[in-house]
Amino acid sequence: MTDYADLARQLAPAIAVSACERDAQRILPFDVFDSIRKSGLGAARVQKELGGGDVSQSVVADIFMTLGKADPNVAQGLFPHFMNIEQLRLMATPEMQGLYLAKIGEGQLSSGAVAERGGGFRGEIHTHVAETGGQKKLLGSKFYSTGCLFADFIKVQAVDAKKRGLYVMLPKGTDGLVLKDDWDGMGQRVTASGTTEFHDIALSDEQIIPIHQWSGKRSYVGASAQLIHCAIDVGIGLAVLEDAIYWAKNHTRPLRESGVTSASEDPYILYAIGEMSTRVRGAEALVRRAAEAVELACRAQLEDARQGCFATEETERRLVESSIRTAEAKIASTDAALYVSQRMYDVGGAATTQKRFNYDRHWRNARTHTTHDSVAYKYKAIGNYLLNDTPPPVTFTY
């Protein structure tokens, strides 16, 4: 039986050793994803009968905290793959699961092309499947396509002629599929989050998965996605903490007025390290707490789906609880990652700002990654639930 959390820990040192260089020189981690592919880590959440481990959401959180600490670019690049598994397990027919999840069970990696620019609100989808002369074709483009350059096949979110939601599954070498490495964000530089274009791509029926029946329905997938984002941010915080401790032990010089001869005895350095650790470990604890709630909601809803319903009343309660707990964890992990990546300079001083150390990548990665959704709305959702018993919105961010 594979220990997938331990598998991530085994991969982490080799991933971490070159993370700084990849960021500085903007080298896409194709070799890292080849290692992940060969390791079988990508099958962690696939059903056992399809070749996977069917691990818990707590194990998923462990995997992403480990990878997030080693290199949050790699962790984020793998995030869509894990989301594809959840969406297919919940929303696809058994036949489609057997087709695509089995590929993952065999070692293939997937990714997703979802977000688009334009429209009045975030999340609007204009990429569509049109039918002409009896042939279905995919047309459109995506602006954020994290991890697609590393994947064997891609899941595209689209709509049909009636604006109903679809997933379209595309092998990487598909004619008319254009993947661009044009992401130029200040952080998460090597997540391959560039543009993807779809030029009259001919489709077969087995490549199209209808999901419109889930429109407006609450599911655990949003909370599962948020859990991974939280875990990545905690991973960033853990990496910063480790770097700060190393620097304080080996390089920081005490101030003359401190009255001590070693930075490790300076009360303000001790305070800073203690505060950083408390923030990160507190966020980690909330992530683990949230993972337990997401696991309960996940198992309940997958069983409901097998019974032919979206969610029983009890499952709905679990779904809401998991969304609230992940919202709490998201607030804490966002705050921790941003705070400690700035606070590190109070430990290391001016020397840590030197370009050759590239410690600013931690803050750039944290600031870029934590822009995925608004923490302010998380506070509002938590308060509205606790005071008014109002469940959070039915969106992918809860």
C-alpha cells in the first residue's frame, strides 16, 4: 500500500534544491513533473479500483504542504490535476471516470484550462462547443491555464450552444490546441499559468462531459480546492520559517546595544522567530482541522452521488461546515504566508535582501498565490453563518 504523504516527502528535497534557481531564471520544472509522473503521486485521490490510493483529504493537505514548502510553483502546477480528480469522481459518469481516472491511475498527469478574461464577473465562461455539419468543435481561449504545459491531458471548462456547462477532455497533442508560456506574474513564475487557445478542435462524444446538472448545487469540490490553496500557503510559510531560523543561527549579527554576543540570544530575534512559528503553526492547525471537515463532506457526497442524489440534508450540513472551516483556514494561511515572508527581513537584516539569495521569492509567491480569492469575503461568510445561520455562497471559492 503506497504512503502518498511519504512519497511527497521523498520527492521534496530534490524539488527544493533547485527552486530558487528556477524562480530566478524562470526555468519551467518539466523535470520535476516527470519525477512526479514516474512516482505515481498523481494517483493519490483516484479510486483504488482504478489504480489509485483513494487517500483522505488530510493526506492531500499533507502532500501540498510538503510540496508548497519545497516549491509552491510545483504545488500550484499540480493543483489542477487534483481538482480534476475530484470533479470527475463527483460529476462524471462511471464510464467517463473509467476512461479518464484510469489514465491517472496509470501515471498520467492532467491539468485544467478554466479561467478567462473578459465578462462582467469573474468566472464567466465563453469558450464553447459548437456543432456544424454534425461535427462538434471547441473554440475559445483561456487566460490562466496553470500546469497545462506539464500535463498529458487537459480538462477545459466550456459551455454548449444553450450556455450549459461542459468539461472537454483534450490530449496534449490535439490539433488546434495552442499552449503558450506567457505568464508574467511577479510571483509563482514557473507554474506555466499561461494562455491556452482552442482553434476549431474536433471533438468526439467521449471527450465531452456534461456538468450543467450541477449548476447551482453545493459540492465539496470548492472546499477541497480551497484546502489545497491553504496548504500551499502554509508550505510557503514553513519554508520562510526554516530559512529565517537558518539565517539567525548562521549569519545574523547581534546589535551592539543588545548586550549579547549571539543573534540566537537577542530577545527581539527570539521574539520574531517565535511569532513567525506561532503564525505558521496556527495556520497549519486550522488547515488540518479543515481537512477533517472536507473529508467528511467528501465521503458523504460521493456516497450520495452513487445513490443518485446531489446531497442529503445531513450531507448539505457537512458541506456548509467544510466550507466555513476552509474559509477560516484560508484567512489564517493567507495572513501567515504574507506576514512571515515579510518578517524574515527583521531577522536577517539587509544581507537577506541581496539578489543572490532570492529570499524575496517567498513574498512574491505568497502575494501572487493569495490573490486567488478575496479574504474579506471569507470573513463575511463566516460571520454571516455564525450570526445568521446563512450558508456560504455556492461557488468554487467555498
